[in-house]
Amino acid sequence: MKRSSTVAEKRHMQRVAEMGCIVCSHIYDHKDTPAQVHHVRVNHGWGRSSHFMTIPLCVEHHTGKTGVHSMGRDEFESLHGYSELRLLEIVQDKLGVN
């Protein structure tokens, strides 16, 4: 059974999405690109990670041709120069949640 998100989780994911795409802003210096919340997929198979382990990605970097879901983790990291985990660290630093 799927559990509902807590108020804290919803607020965190809202803050993450409001940052704009972390790939566009941090790597390519394009500011204010609207973002979707991506759950970082590390050390848990294909299941969804915690709502607190999320990064903001625009449609292109989330599910587009150069996106993590389309390319896979390794190819995404090779193209953009950052792993999902490294991007998560950057997001957490920017939000002050480390």
C-alpha cells in the first residue's frame, strides 16, 4: 500500500521544485528553468527513494533525450559531468538541509 506524503515531505519537494532545474542552473548557467522533482535512484533498485532525496530537473533533463530516465544514470553522468548523488549534495547545500 502506498503511503501519503507528510506535510514536511511535501514542503521539501515544493522547495526543491521551486529551485529550477539544477542541471540547467549549476552546469549550464541557465537560470529559472521550471523543474519537476526527480527522486534520486541510488542503492535501492528501481523503487522510489525518500521524498527528501530529490533534485529539481526540467523536462529535458528528467525525461527528455538528455534526461536521466532516458539515458540512464551512467550516461547522464558522463554527458553532464555530475551524478545524481552529487547533484543531490548541491541541492541540499543550497537548501541548507545537510
